[in-house]
Amino acid sequence: MDTWKSATRRGLVSAASAASAVACFVDYRMTPERLQPGYEQRLSRPSLALVYGAFGLGLAAGALLCRRGQAGAKRRESG
């Protein structure tokens, strides 16, 4: 049994938020300046937080839709 299939919605959102935070950290702390995305030159810090928050929500939504699709496929196979 895959862990992500049995995860709760809250767990999926938490994992997606953590992945988004790690992406932000890597983008702006571990990556050399010449390779950074460059969003900070056009966007304020609150706007950047919204960008990475939206990224996290997108990850969570994708995981939830994927899990929902798997459940529907199982029902079609068994019924």
C-alpha cells in the first residue's frame, strides 16, 4: 500500500506546503545568485509568499485529484 494513497487531506496539504517551503529555500538560499529564478526583482516578499503558497496548493490539489482518480478506477474495476 502506498503511503500517499492512505494520507489524509490535511497530511497531503502539509506535505505540499513543506515541499513548497523546501523549493523556496533551495531557490533562494542554496542556488547561486546567477541561477536563481529572479522573481524577487519584480515581486515583493508578500507576493513571493503567495507564489510559493499557490505552488503548494497546486501540489496538494494534484495529489488529491490523483488519489480521487485512483479510487474511481478501483470502483469501476470491482463493480
